[in-house]
Amino acid sequence: MSAGHHGAGTPEGDDPFGYLYRPENGASGAAPAPPSGYDRVRPVGERGYGGGRGGYGYPPQQNGYAGHQAPGQPSPHYAAPETTGYGAPPPGPPGGGHGRGDSRRNGLLIGAIAVVTAVVLGVGAAIVFSGDDKDAGDDLAGVGTPQSVGAGDEGDEEPEPEPEPEDEDEDDEEEEEEPVELPEADLGTLQLSNGAGLAGDIPNARSGDGSYIAGLNRVGATITWTFDFRGEAGSYDLWVGYSVPNGDQKMSFAINSTSQIRDDLHLRDFVKQGAWEKNWTRTYNYIDLKEGENTIYIGCDNGDSCDAVIDRILVTERGHKPDW
């Protein structure tokens, strides 16, 4: 009897898997021998699991086995492949139900958490230190010499210096410039010729020292006033103070030219008191001044009537009367 063969006398009724190798359609004949080796199908309870015992708590089979192994033959107590090392799952690690896969997953999870934590800490530190740098830059503003950025260097552009606030007082002074003092003739510095000269016998003259110009009642007598004008060029008034006791008088007048007479200087008797000391009055002519040197000419030319004395000569703005 060969290993794993129970003999031909085993009844088919005792084999619940006999239908696997019965003839089809009820054909007669001897049933094929059951497969041998690892592929053989055995009745329930026939397979043994070590120690000569029946499977699943059944007693050892009494079907011809001697209970011992014959020399050179395999053990009659056949063990199924699942009870051996063939195809069985590898044993788990000691200590419980987590294997190497769980350890690897735990390691990856811990590494990911560490990376995220490092990124969060780095971003927070950058925000904190960037704010500190800004505050420090504000505190150190204006301290030291700023470093220039050379060609090819990268860096922020150096901020332009803030314009200094304009001094409002200086602007006011520029806008409110003091008016240029218009010239007034100093009788002692005038150029007098052909009998004209200073005198002081007639009272009430309005010059600073009470003097006046007399001797104008002869042909050829002249008064020449040259002055340096610092104001703006344009039209002004020339005022002449005088006294005439014997009616209206007239003299020749010119500005910046002695060869051409532009106008007459009319010396009218507005007061009509008949006396030198009581007839002091004034008159004016329009003149155009230029910046720099200007020359005014007053003379007794042919055809003029020059019986008059003059105590003041000055320039004013157009339409402004002197206070005398």
C-alpha cells in the first residue's frame, strides 16, 4: 500500500466529495483513482495535524495505518500545505498587531509634521525680524553716511532727501519788498548856470534849510538835475515847488535831452497873494524814467517868462501828491 492511498475498499458513501470523480451521466465503470500527493481530496476528518491525532479533535484514524512510519516511506499523517511554510503569510512582529508598514507610515507622518512646523516657525521669525529691522531703521534714520550702491550691485535706491520747508518769513520779505525811495533834488548839488543860484532871503521856503533857487529871470539861466534811478522804469510825476508874485510864468523843460524841449513848465499864480513869501505853491509834469542815470533840464529860454523862485524838485508815483 502506497502513501496516501486508503485502498479500494473504501465505500463511496463515506466520501462526501465523491461526486468530483464519479462518471458523468451515471456511466458505469470503475471510478478513477483519487489524485495522489498534495492535490488529493480527502474526506472530512481524514487529514491529520501532527502527533498521530485526527484533525480538529478527532481520534486517530483506524484505517490500516500502523501508527508508525515504515522505513523509507512518508508519514501517513499528511499535513496540508496551509499547515506548512508553503503559501502561509509571514509571521507578524512580536508585540502586537502593527508591522513594518505601520512603522514606515508613522515615520513619514512625523517627518511631514516636522517640516510643516519648521516652515511655520521660519515664516513667523521672518515677520517678527522684518518688523524689528524696520523699527531699527527708523531709529537710526539720519545716523552715519549712507552707503552708495555700485554698478551691478542690488539694493534699494537711496531715498531722496526731503525738501526743506521754505521760510515763510523770507517769502514775505521778498513779496513785501520795501518800496524804492523816489529821488528828490538836493538844491545844493544841482548844476546851476547863467545867473541861477541859491538864496535864502524870502521866508516860508519849504526846502530843508529854507533855501531856494533865484536868478532865473534872465535868458540862459538853467537848472540841471542828474540822478541815478533804482526803481522800475516807467511813467512818474515830477513836482516843482515855486513862488510867483506877479502872475503866471513859464519856463522850458526837458528830460534826458538838453537839445530838444519836450514841454513847458507852467508856473501859475494859484495863490494870488501878490507877495513872494505868501505865494508858495506847486505844479507837476509827466515824465518817463529809465533805470540808471536820468537828467532833468529846466531853463529860461527865448520867449519864456521866468520871474519865479524854486524851493523843491522831486519825483513821485503817478497820481501821488506830495504833503506840502
